[in-house]
Amino acid sequence: MHIVFFQTEDTSTQVIKLRWCPYFKMLAKMEENNQWREAGLKRKYPEDRARMRGEVSGRGGACERGEDEGRNRGREAGERGEDGEGKRGGAGGRGGGEGGGAKKRLDALSVGYFRRVGERLSEGFTEDEEKVLFVENVLTEVKGQAALVAMDVTGSVTLQRLLPLASPGQVGEVLAELGGESGSDFKTVSCDKCGGHVLESALRQMPRWREKSSSEEEKTATTEGDSETEEGDCGILEAQVLSLCHVVMEHCAEFIRHTHGSHVARTLIHVLAGCLGPARTDTARPGVKDRNVTTQLTYFEAPTSFWWELKTLSTSLMDNVNVCVTDAVASTVFQTMLTVCHRNRPKLCKLLTKGIVEYLTSLSSAPGVSPLLVFLKDQASSRLIEIVLQLSHKALLRDLYKNHLKGQLVTLAIHPIANFPIQRLTAASTNYKVFLKVFDELAEGLEAILAAGHMGVIVQLTDSCAEREEKQGEMMQRLLNAFHCAEPASRHTACLPLFLSLLTHEVYYSSEAVEGNTQTERPLSSICYHGSRLVQSLAKFKDRSLLLNSLRSLTPADHLTLGTDQSGSHVLQLLVTSSSDKGRGKILRRLEVVLAGEMITKTVLPLIVSHGPKLTVLLITFSQQSPYLLIPTVSLPCPFLAPRASMSRWPAPGMAAVCWRQSGTAPLSPRDRASLRN
């Protein structure tokens, strides 16, 4: 029995199908499957079967596809066909390049080429000249089919990585081809799940609009008097951005409602305002939401024409304000416009916020009920109202409270959606007189808000009171009443554990204490995030005596629990640093008995180093690279503590531990170091 091979011109080895041997039939089937997989095709589609028959018959020959298209790509068909891959749906539809009304897709050979371009980009370049030539050659391949490349999965990723390396003029040329002669093709590419990313990447190159490539600099050095040509090279990117802006304004409602087109519109707004936020790939964190995170913007000098286009685009958004209020996707576009205008165009931001409020309050509703209350409880529009409240000026806030929100704050605060705008209202009104009325109304329903579990409202109200000293005493008393530890006075020492766990006195101690008797002691537990945030806000009050007295009443074991907890450690840090020298010493003296050799958090450790006892401390930092990194000892002022001989168990990587030794003893010997490691 023999296996027969033959060699083709493209150096690929193929196995002859031997029908009389099942083993060889299996090998042949595997080889055929590999060819289909590399080409990114499927047998169930007739056009894919026809394309596969054409590729196999032409393998190793001349580039017939390139001849039919009328251009030579400078690559042999066999070389490109070996690495070809194509994922279905990359351009959002079935069908090849030809026929039948099906959407055009990038062919499998070109997909393989752009995949290899991406691999080459990952390797990097040692010389700038090499990088410039490489980018120029790849963009030459893109020319004539930029839309197909942008709307392909592999081609889109490659272009996104290539455009930051291209000159502004080259980026402008790519945009010009994507938009077509009139720019109408921008809509198709923007609303594509792959093409939208390419347009965003191109827009993000606008901060470099004044830069020149190395070839342009050489021309400038050798040629004088060509200022008009230079201005044209610098302005091609600006012109294409303006062309895209006109298309967005012309089809504003469709852009802002589209899942992918809305992202292009938001990036365009940033660019027109002369700023850039983080790329989408840098902010994507599945399952993580944080309403309090402020987006960091990078500012640049934008062309003068962009300022006028930004105002025109804002007018288009106001014309479609009904869509922005009711549609969740469109709402994010208007939020972006408000955010960027708040700093760069404050007058325009003021007009926009006023216009939104006038529209919302002009709609009809039930008699005696403000229409704004309906939108506050709607999931799509409440987020836009949050931004409006956050960026509103004093007169608008006063009008909103007086005419629409007065007497409704507690009802809205216990609503699962409307409580978020109430948090923004509380924060925005902190420095105005209207805050006093907001506080009085919310304080009446503090226990109801606590029962609803909307701690964001309570924490924000406490944060605002930290800046308004006249309300701090009342806020503390309201909290003591809400947690049932106001009377008798002996319960005041239990306020810190109750605040940290967000449990009332009866629930925390599991029984009703008799008046005049002290409660049964219970180890500190159930420290929660919002409880930690609440205590951190209270620690900023002028009078912190209740918190400090409660902290001193805790046992040493409770101090250790507080210092080693992820949320509690921040509380301990703030209480220690805000105390006087005498009070700080009392707290740390209770810690010194139990901290020796125990794992502590990185938040509390600097406190011991800067304010702690007079000991010689050996800090052992663990990491994946160096699990036993010994840092030189640090002398700290404090009473004597017995040394700890060794640690029976090492902490996990990334944690820290301390080994206390008597002050004045000799440094660790090699034998001591070996015993620690063992």
C-alpha cells in the first residue's frame, strides 16, 4: 500500500483521493474541510460552492480575480489564498461580490491579506521609514474598495489599527472614499457594525490635523511657494469631517436612533467641540455600571469652522428632542452634546438645558400633575434629565423645584428609577439656597428611603451636608433616629457598627435592649459598601465626636476587622487621618496588639508607617514576579511589642504582611530570612 503525493506551483501539498481506502478518504475529507474553512465559505450556500469551484480550478495560476477587477494587487493569488479567512456576517449580509441584490462582501483572499497586515502591525516597526512605506502600500490596496474593507470584520480591525499610523492627509483620503462623491455613503458605513468603528477611528485622528507626514515635510523643504498645496493637504481631513457632519444633520433622526450610527454621532460631537473621550475599547467593562464616574476628556485646538457646525448640529438635535427624550439610544447623543458644551460652550449648554425643560414641561398630563414627574420615572428619559439637572444653573434649579418637584421628592426618592435624578438635584443644589428646602423635604422621609434601599440618595444628602455646616447636626440626629440608636444615649456608642452594616439597632443586636442597659456585645460584621460611603461622608462633618467615641468602644478584634475589610479600611483611614495627634494615638494603640503578623490592606498600611508605633517593621510585599521581596526595615515611634518569630502561612500574591520586631535589634540575618521564607 502506497500514499501518492504531488506538488503544485503554489507549494501546497495535496493528497490524491483513494476511494478504495477509508483512511485515505478521511484524509481527503479533512483536507477539503480545511480549504472551505480557510476560505470562510459554507457548502449550504450556492454562491459559496460556485466560488469554491472557481478558486480550486484557478489555484496556483494567475490572479484571475484581480484581472477581472482591472487592477493588480501585487500579490499572487496562490500566496493570498493560502491564508485567506472570512467570517460570515462581517459585513452584515450574505452573498459574494456579484449577484442577485445581495450585499457585497470582501472576498476571502482579500480577508486573508488584511489579516496578515494586522499580524504585521502587531510586530511593530523599528524605523519610521519602514512604517511610512508599509502604511502607504496597505492604503493603496484599500483604495477602490474602502467601504468593503471597512464593513468586513477583519478589514475593519486592520483599518482601526492602521489609521493612527497614517498621516492626516491619508486619513482624509480614506474618509473621502468612504463617503463617496457627495458624502451620502457615510450613512451606510456609519450604521454598519464594523464600518462605524472605522469612522470613529478616523475621527479620532482629528487632533493631528495640522501635522505633516515625512514625505510632505521633504516636499516643503525642497519646494517653496506651494502654500496653497500645503493648506489643501492639511484641510482634506477637516473637509471630510464637515461633510460627515452635514450627512448627520441631514439624517439626524436616523443617526441618533441607530445603535452603531449613534456612536459615530457622539464621536463627531466630541471632535467638533475640540475634545476626545476614551475609545470604546478602553471603556468597555461588561456588567459594570457607575453613574458617578466622570469621563476624562482630552482637549485640542479645533478648526474655527467646527464651532459653527457644532451649533448647527445642536439645533438639529433640538429639532428632534422628542426622539432624544423617548429613545434610550438617541438620549445618549444629547447627553454627549450637553456634556461637551458645558465646559467649551456654556452659553449653548444653558440654551439646550432650558430648551429640554421647556419641552418636557409643555406636554400635557393629568390635571394637577407635572408632566416632568412622568419622565422622571421613565428609564429612557430619566438619564437625560439627570444630565440636565447636573448641568443646570441656579435659576433653572429653583424653577424646577418650585413648579414641578416641591412635595414630591420623597415619593421620587423611593422610586427605583426616579431616585437617580433626585441624587443629581441634591448634588447640583448644594451651593444654592434651594438646597435647604430640598434637605428639609428629604430628611422627613429619611427612614422610608433607607427602607427602600436607595442609599445613593442618603449618601449624596450626607455629602452635601458636609459642605453645608448648618445642616450637619440635624443630619446626624436624623440618622440616629433612622437607625434607632438616638435614645437612650448609651446607644450612641453603637452608631458606627450600625452605619457600616446599614442595620437598625434591633436587627443588629437581634433583640430589643431595655432602656438604661447596654446592648449585648457583637463582633463587627456585615460591613457593606454604601455603609462605608455613609461613614466616610459623616467623617467630613465638623463634629465627629459620635463616630470617634463609637470607634474607641470597639474591641481590638473589631479594629482588625475594620482595617482588613475592603470597604472598612477606607473608613479607618479617614477617621485616623482626620483625628488629632492624641486621638490618633489612642486608636493606633488599640491596633498594635493584633496587627503583628496579620494581613492588612494597602489603605491602612501607610497609616502605620506614617503615624504608627515606634517599632522596626519588616514589610514583605508579595507579587507574581517576586513572591518574597524584602524591603528594608523602617523605624517607627511607638512602645515595645514582642517580636513575632515567623509566619505559619504566607498571604496570597498581591497582599502585604508585617512582621514586628523589637526596636533597636540587629537587622535580619540570612538565617532569619531563610526561616521567614520557609
